[in-house]
Amino acid sequence: MASSATRIIAAGSAALMDGFRLAGIEVMSNATPGQLETLLKSLVTAKEKALVLVEAELLNNPGTWLHRVQSEGGRVVVMQVPSLARAGDYHPEVDRLVGLAGQSEAG
């Protein structure tokens, strides 16, 4: 039976993961797209609830399990976070989807 607790997991470069680790979040340092896929498969098949924070570069070539999690919604939620080097240039995919990409805060 799946646990009722929601896991919070961050995956990405070691430098970015240091901050998440300090906050007490479970981390996957220097994660690869294959490791992300393995994690997502395990979360889905075990019917675990999880918030998975993923460094943007890991989402460039989404695999089968990432597509499944993003299209189904539900127990596993994946959120994109910027790399440390590109934080100032970061625009989440949702901005493009709702037509906000390129707009300034001053509007």
C-alpha cells in the first residue's frame, strides 16, 4: 500500500541540489534523464505521491515516463526549476503556453 506522505524530490546538478539538500529535500545530484525516468516510473508504479523539482536541462528530451506523468496529472507533479547559471534568463514553459513569454514585469 502506498504511503500517505507526499515526497518532495529535487533532481539536477550538484551545485543546485546543495540548496535543496540544506532545505531538507530529498535530492538526486547530477541526475541524468535516465535516472529521472527511473524515478518517475518507480513513483507511478508504487502509487506514491510526490512533488518532483527538476532542473530545466533534464527536461529537454522528455522520456516516456515524464510524458506520462505530465499528461496524466495526479499523484506525481513535476515542476521545472532553472539552473543556477541561467536563473536570470529563465522562463518556465507555462509562460509560453499562456502567451506570457517575453513580457516584462512592468507589463
